[in-house]
Amino acid sequence: MALLSTCVKCGSTNFETKEASPSGSNYKFMFVQCARCGGVVGVTDFFNTAALLRKLAKKLGVGNLA
């Protein structure tokens, strides 16, 4: 039985990602936040680092890329 993730602020089970540029930062981030109240539950890099590395490795001809 799978458990549903819930917002610690309002109890909602719906989440979304939102682009954000925190003040004082030179970089963008993606906030994982509650779709109802906007409470932030996590932060991830703006760019999909794994996808960028995969693309670079393919161009360089290294690694086993399935």
C-alpha cells in the first residue's frame, strides 16, 4: 500500500514545481511546492543535471548510453 505525500502546512496531496530566483542568488531553482497553499517542500536545480550530463557524454562518445 503506497502512502500519499501531504503538505505539512495544509494537508493537500497536490504538488507542483515553480521556477524561483531567490534574492541574493545568481541561480534559478525549481521549488517543489504545495499546489494549494504554496508551501515549499523541496528545492531542485533549475536544469536537469542528469540529462545535461547524458547529452554531453553522448557528444564526447563516452559511457554506455542506453
